[in-house]
Amino acid sequence: MALQRMVGFVARLAVALASLATVTCLVLVGYAVMMRYVFGQPQPWVDKAAGWLVLALVMLAAPEAQRRFEHIGVDIAVGKLGPKLARAAHLVGALSVAAVALVLLLAGVEAIEFSLMVGMMTDFDGVPEWWVQSLLPLGAGLLLLVSLAQAFVLAFGGTPEHLPSPDEDMPRDPLARAE
């Protein structure tokens, strides 16, 4: 389905950016540790930048986790339901994620509006606060898009990509499978 392909492309692009944020955060924290303990020159700006990168990785990776149904779920309970009830449970789950994503989106937009209104700036010279805050509505909007696409597919009888099947014995989490 074209909708799933488009949403999948956007979610994979976002998770690629989240991966870049993760690696950048790792490098920055390693740099800060080295500067503090090897050279005795703490770099306080790294803590703030690392916090922003963590926000980026969480908000940009969440849509892909939702798309792949790798979020926290009650797989055991859903697996014991019949096919119609399992579909309904997945639909309710997708709509619940959409509701939370909408709240995050609106809160993020409100935070940006406030920051623009009062002219909030970060500790970094020339970097407005709303630049960092924009990660919240961006990630939430992508999460909303993914969850609504899943709900649409489920509501009209389709099967979203990566929907867990009841006969899967292995955990879906790659860490649980020791990959």
C-alpha cells in the first residue's frame, strides 16, 4: 500500500537521523570525559548538547519503533485473543499512541510559541530555544502519522507492515533475541 510505503520511508529517514544523534552524543560524551579526566578541562556545554541529542534520538526513533510494532505491548494477552479481538486490540493500541502523539504535538507547538513570544535563547550564543523545542512536535507529528496510518490500515481490514503474528514464538525485540 502506498500509504504504508510513504510513512515507512519518512519513519526510516527519521530513525537514520536518530542514529546520527546517538553516535554524535556518544562522541561528545567521550570527548567531555577525556577533556575532564585526562586534561583537567571540563566542557560544560557538552551536557546541554548531549541532552538535546537524547531528545532528538527519542523523538525521531519513536515513529520507527511504532511502525515496526517494537513498542511496549502486551503480546501474551493479544496472542491469546482471537483474530478479530487481536485486530481490535491493535487498533485501540494504534489509536492510543495517536492520542498521546497529538498531545505531545500540541504541547510542543505551545512551547515553541511561548519561546518565540518571550525570545528565549539557549546557553549557546545565538541559538534560540525553539530550535531545540522543535524536536518535540516534529517527532510527535511523525509518530501521529505512523499510528494513524496503522489505525487506518487496521480499520479497513488490512494488515500493517510488521504486525506481529500470533504464531511468533521469539520475542520481537532484537536485544531479547540476543542479536
